[in-house]
Amino acid sequence: MPSDQSTWLITVPQNGDSEGVLQELSTKLHQQAKLPRNNLAELDIPAFKTGTLDGLVSLSEELPKQDGFFTSVVARTVDTLRSLLNNDPSKLAQHILVDEKSVDEYLFDDWRWNESRYGVQKGMREMVDTLNKEMTSIDNSMKAKLNNYNLVKGSLTQMQRKKTGNLSVRSLVDVVSEENFILDSEYMETLLVAVPKSLVKDWNSRYERIAPMVVPRSSNVIASDEEYTLLSVIIFRRFRDEFCQKCREHKFIIRDFVYSEEELAKQRQELETTDTTEKELWTELLRLSRTNFSESFQILIHLKIVRLFVESVLRYGLPSNYVGIVIKPEPKGIKKTFQALQVYFSYLRPRSNRDQGKSKGDEEFIGEYQTLMEQEFFDFVLFEVPWIVN
């Protein structure tokens, strides 16, 4: 049973009027499964060069892996867009476009094989190699650009994180000023101490005697938050280690900070530059993701068409004239839709039954192509396009 979260691509042998088949099938699916008429359309299935039987069977075994790779590239591109747009459905819908159309419009609005880009005069193997080369190029470009963006984004996040948190851990660049420090003194220095609010009274009564040579009445409040108060205190350099050790014993947190106007200016400039770079890379990645989604989805659908053709030739034989159909089932009516398809195309059973006409002499053939024989089997050829953009 196909998934209820995918669009179905189907091929059957062309026996006469394909347009009449589509109209009749549309009516039956509408009557029996309540499928809206605009949820069914014709797919253009070109008459490719079939090549040899061995070549087709080899492709049939390889294409599922490439199909999985192509689908994953499209899915990762969508995930990137989701992340860039904060998973906003309305914004996402503006960028999940194929040639400036929605995915459904692209598939259901008279879909045609891109002859100018993938000429059908090429052999099947060459065609598949071209599709694979293009998709690999898209995947590599996305990975490189995304990695570059994530590195800058990570650096910016780390810089911004330093500006958050309480006064015992956050950056003090925007908290302190030159007036809070004694600068260029050979013997004395200013230390910054983050004191839990519950211990501020203890600090005030204790700091002058906590270690030798603490300047009396030198403690000043610089800033305060819900958990800590940041204070400055002046001590003699030679007693710094002892002072810091006593502070730790009393749960007063020494902030390792040396005031330098040049260093503060450098940090501010780094933050501003990184923020600007992140915004530029975000814009570039968004533009590339939008373009690559359109390209990769088209390549994926072209590969699906190749798969439909290959399986149709292997199942129904020549001449290679097939009717292509695209159906978007309603999730609640998937069983009825599938059953209606099975009934409508039941006349194909003698041609599509893999057990039909099997003889003892076929065992060697089946063993050689076991993977092909084990695929899920319907009377019609069907492949799915997952709703990865939902």
C-alpha cells in the first residue's frame, strides 16, 4: 500500500486514447474515493532509448539508491529553509517553489520532460549519470555554504551568550567602565567580585579583613541582577593570591577581568563584524536554498520518470508507449483510491503478474535479479514523491 503522505506517479501501457483513459479514471476516482478532479493529471513519459535488457535491469537495481539520495538532498534543503525561516509556514511557502510555482502546480500543470536540458536521444545510463552529477553538485554546494554559515552563526551565538547570564558568568564588557578601575599603579589593582545577593552584608563586613593590605572603604557596587551584585575592591598586588583564595572560601566569585579600552573596542568590533557577516551569509544561504530546492526537486522528478519508464519496459515490454499519471490522494481516502486504481487497471494483471508463465528454467534468471523480483508489485507501475515540504 502506498503512503498517504506522498504523491503517486503511475505508468500503464498506452492502449488507444490516453486522454480518454484519464477522463474515465478521474470520474471513477471522484465517484468511488471522493478524489478531487484537480488531484489527477497526465505525466509526459518520453520514448527514451531502451537499450539492452541487462542495461535496464542494472538500472532498475541502481535507481532506488539514487532515488533515496535525491530525495534526501531535497529534504535537507527544505530543512535548511525551515531553520533559516524559524519554521514559519507562511514564509516557507514563499520559498518552496519550483520555477516560481508550488510543488503541486509544477506536477499537475501539464508536466513535461525538459528536452532542452535532458535530450531523450541520450542513452538511459548517460541520462541517469547526468542527473546524478547535477544532484551531487547541488548537495556539495549546499553542504559547503551551510557549513560556512554554521561556523559564523556558532561564533556569533557564543559571543552573544557571553552577554547573557548572571554577573558571575556573563561578559563585563558592557557593564564596567574606566572609572571603576585604578590603572597604571605599580602596587595596587582593582579586582571585580560577584557576590551572591544573600551574602552582600557578609561581604561588606568582612572584605577589609579577609586578607592583608585591602584598601579600606574601597568596595563599590558596579551592577546588580537578580542573583549577584558586582563589586569592585582595591588591594595590593602582592596579596592578590591570598585575597582570591579567601574569597573562594566565602563563596565570593572573583571575576578574571583586566580593563583595556583597546581590548574592549576590539571585542565590540568583532561582535559587530560577526553579526554583519552572519546576516550576509544568512541571505546568501536563503537565496541558494531557494534556488537549489527548485533545481533539486526538478531533478528528482526527472529521475522518477526514468524509473517509471525502466520499470514499465521491464514489465510490459515494447513498444515503449506509456501513459503517465500523477495523483495526489486525500489522506482519508487513500484506501478507496488505491482500491479503485487496482480495479480499474486489473486488465493489466496478465501482463504484470511476475509469476505468470514462470517456469523451472527461469530460476537462474530470477536468482540473478532477485532484488528486482522482490520489489512491491502492483498491476501498474507506481513510485511515490514524499510530501517532504509539509
